[in-house]
Amino acid sequence: MEVLHRIEKDAQFLFIPGAMDYRRQELELRRVDPNDCVMTLREYVAFLHEVFAEYNLTADRRRRVDAHMEAAGVYPSPGGLWAWAWAMGMAVRRHVNQSDLITTLLPRDMGRVTREAVRFAKCDYSSETIQRRQWTTLARNFGGLNVPVFHYPGAMARIWTPDEMGAGMLELSLSPESKVSPEASFEEYLDSYAHQTMRQPDIKHSNKMQAVEFLNRRTALVELSKRLTAEALSRASGPAPSMTDARILEIASSTTGQTSESRTREALRDEAALAHQSMLDSLLQSMDLDPKI
């Protein structure tokens, strides 16, 4: 670990914007502004991968190469020594069950079987095995239940839960309808959820202010309609026309002025008759009958 940290510090300080070394900061040899940081967690991991790969392939290890290794053409680097040792059978390969790696290395949390899927961190997961065993159907009929889940913090694509009907773990995949992409890390998803939670008071306040504004506009429209109606009623004299007569007057007044009210009434009656006949023709055609019979 000391070697890894030494390699990491030598490669990143004075080269990555925002990289901090508290010892140097205490000695006032380096002042850091957090606003200068430019890398995300995923980009920083990629940077460290390049640093360690360069070290493994280029670090000088000539003092570790003996005469036999030199004759075999061993490249004098940590990677070259490792490759030669592996070829000579000096390395030991140990098989570890995937379920043991999952339960030992990955964080454990609690998920819930719901009507739709297995829900963890407000995201839905499922698999063919779960669908075949009808977990969601059981939850729909008898209520949901909590199940332990293990998740990989580097990506939200998969989670694992113990197989209650056998040994090992069940692998569940992220549903396409979830609110996070599979390649997003768990920390990035938590940051997004925390940011969304902090925005809720501002969103609720904005919605309330807009609701008040729309209410005032609707109230003004209603008051204007009341005032115009009262003014019209105050100027009206004689008996009020029916709705049909009012419609005839409206159409007659909107024409060129050459159409009388009687002709307007006849035009409306003819229009209604044509619409009625058209409806009957369509009905007869749908019955495979000839409308002229």
C-alpha cells in the first residue's frame, strides 16, 4: 500500500488540478482551491489506471534480473518479472466462488420485492429466474417482502441476492425504465438523488407561486365576464331570444348583410338535414347496404 500511494502521489501532485496533499498544505507549500478540481470519480480511476500501468511496464527492475532471467529475455520491469514468473509456474492460481467474492467484498443492503420487480435504491431490478419463480406475483397476492442484496458501487447495472432455493447468488439486471443509467456509479446516483431532494423546496415554492398567479388570472377572467354580462343585461330591452334564435341572429349578423333571418333559419335547417342524411348514409354503408334503396 505504501508503494501504491507513493506512485500515486508522485504522479498526480502538481499535475492534476485540485489534487491535495495535506502535509504539503500544512507546510504552505501548496494552496488548493476546491473549485479547481476537474475530475469526476470515474475519470480519476482512469487516471490512476494509467499511472499504475505505466509504473508496471516501465519501472526499472534490472537489479532483480539474474543471469538466467537475462538469458530468457525477461524485460526489467514489474510487469516483465510478473509475466516471467507466471510462465515459469511460480504463481499460484486459487479459485474462489463468485458468491464468496460477492458476500465478502461488496456492500450489503436491503431490497424489497414489489408488484413490478425487486426494488433497491428506488430502482427496479429483475431476472429470468425471478420471473420464472413469480416473485412479483407472490408479492401482488400476499404482500412484498424484504430480501438482502449486494451491489457494486462502481455501476448500477446489477445487484445480487442469495438464492433461497439453492447455493450461490441470483444476479438481477437494472430495468430499462429506471431513473439511472447502468454505467452510473452508486455515488453518482446518490449525488443526483441528494441534489433532487434539495431542489424540492424551491420547486414547490415555484409551483405555489405559479398556482397563485394562474388563480388570479382565472379570477380576473370570471370577474370580467360577470361585468360584461351585467352591462349587456342592463342595456337589453324586451323579451330575451331563445338559444336557437340567438344563434340565428349571430350567423345572420356575421354574413354580408344580404341574408335575412328567415333564410338563415332555412340554411341552418338544410345544413342539419344534410348532416343527418350523411350520418344515415355512413350507418347504412357500415351495414353493407345500399343507401339508395
